Amino acid sequence: MRNLILFIRRHANLLLFFLLEGICLILISRTQTLQGNSLLSSANAVSGALYQKREDVLYYFSLKKINDSLLQENARLRQLFALATHSVDTFSDEVKDFPLTSTTVDSRQIIQYAKYTYRSARVINNSVTAENNYITINRGAKSGIRKNMAVLSASGAVGRVIQVSDNFATVLSILNVKQEISAKLSDGNIGSVGWEEGNPDILLLKNIPQQIEVKIGDSVYTSSYSFFPPGVLIGTVTKKFLIRKNNLQLLYLKPATNFRNLNYVYVVENSMLEERRILEDSTQRKK
């Protein structure tokens, strides 16, 4: 208390000046004079700038929540798109009784019958230059993730889930030498996509006959023979090479997914994949 009194006594003149200056500014701002309007305008500009800075800071720290919300909305839209692009034959008999435009069955009720279910996830670890590259995501069995589910980015194919724990999963990227992907050109011709080891910016489309016309810039998509949903963009053709000994084309692709900067993905559940896999495995054993 004594120090406060000494401080006031030592700076009494300066404190009095600031007090009188403040009173003058308040009086001026309350008048309709030019000076009053200018002072009020300046005060508004300063306070507006401060409010904007505060909002910028709050927005920055809320980006994670915003991103998660956008991912969930994108997953929902992809779900509805998958529903719209697949035949009504994929639904149960209960839903077949209703037209898709019927108001008696809303989108949330129909979604459960769709062949594909999309779940968003964040990439927490990623490799791009190993012989077989793996991605770790922050979703696991508790979020409905299971082995062999396809993984997509917002722009194209990413890989396949190979290991799952309660809260995490590892994904075998399409940048691997273990597994090739069944793919197709825009005209429907089927080939297989593999990886040129060591370069995350090049994929190879093989087994395309010489007589098939392919142009630089043509798109390559997943086929219905792969574990991916059909029609997912894999990449675009950047170079062609003819293998003369078998008259097949080797096409160099630029991946649709930028694996060097992969932050968020979608894990796709195919509700009919397990049934198909069991049937195919049974058929192979009988041969």
C-alpha cells in the first residue's frame, strides 16, 4: 500500500494529465463535431481490428474441429453418392418396395442398405519411398474399421487396410510391390496397376493391348474386380511404352493421390466383400 502511495505521489502530474486527456476524448467523442466523428471512427477501426485478430486466433485453434466436421460431411455425401450410383438391386426387399423418391424412407434409413459405407480418418504416419509403403490412421476396430477395407483420399485411390487395433489401423499403400490393382481405362479396357519402386510420383499400368488407343492425359480408374469401389481415380497417363515381345503397352501414370502430403483419408466398407471373398476362396479350393 505504501509503495502504491509513493508511486502516485511520484507520478501525480503524469497521471493527472492522462485522466484529463481521457475526459477530453470522451467529451469530444460525444459531440457531433468533425473531431468527434473522426475520433469515434478511429476508435471503431481500432476495436474492429482487435476483434478481427481475436477471431483469427479463435478460428486457427478451431481448425481441427472444422476439418473433422468437413470430413464427416464429405463421408456422408460420398455415402449418398454411392447409394445413388448403384442399382436398387443392392437393397433389401424391404427397401425395394419403396421408390427412392418416397418420403416414407429418408436418406438416413436408406443409407444402411447401401453397398459402401465411408468413414473418415486422419493419417498419423506415412512412408513413400520404401519397397512397401504403409500408412497409419487414427481409426480402428472401435470405429468399425476392419481388414481388407479400401482406403481413398479426396482425389483418388490410396490402399488397403491390413492390420487393425482398437484405435488404429495400418494401410498398405498402392505404392508397394506386393500387390497390383485391377484397373480400367475410360473405354473399359482392363489392366493392372503396379508401382515403380522408389518414386511415389509414378505408377505403371500393364497388360494393355497394342491396338487399344491411349492418349496422354487419359484417366485410369479402379475396376469392379479390385477391392476398391469401381470408378475411383487411380491416376492419369503421362507416358506410353510398347513392349514389342508381347505387343502390350506399358503406361506410366501420375497418381491421383499426392502421397507426399496425405493428411486425411476415407475408409470404405463393402458390405458384400466378405461374401464374395468366401465364395471365391471356396471356388479356388475346389479346383
